[in-house]
Amino acid sequence: MMAENGAVALDAFLAAPDEIALVLTDIVMPVMSGTELVGRIREIRPGTKVVLMSAYPGAPILQNGRERLSLLRKPIPS
């Protein structure tokens, strides 16, 4: 499933949270950032697996409480 922004992605997750095994999201998105999206999803289903993406070279490896979130750097080599 693809979504054009974080709010649409959250709506899709809310419609079927048990059907989504992994959330792959960019950090910078319109309407709702990827980090906000992840926070909202984790409030609903804390164990949801997440990978964040970013093209910004200075994007940090993110910490969410005690958990380290995965960061995939873009562009992704083929």
C-alpha cells in the first residue's frame, strides 16, 4: 500500500492495523512527517516494525525512547 502523505498513511493504518507488517516512510513528507506518523502508529500498535528513509546526508540515526529506529539512506543503490 502506498500513500501520498503521512495523514493518508495513518488513515490506511487505522483502517487495517493488523494487516500492516512493516511501515516504510520518508522522514520529510507533506501534511505529517514520518517521525510523527511513526509516533502515532506506535500509540496504536507499539510493536509495529518501522524503517525511516531520508535523502538528507545529515539525518541522524533516530532514537525513540530506548529503541533505535532504522534509517535507510536515499538514493537507494540499485
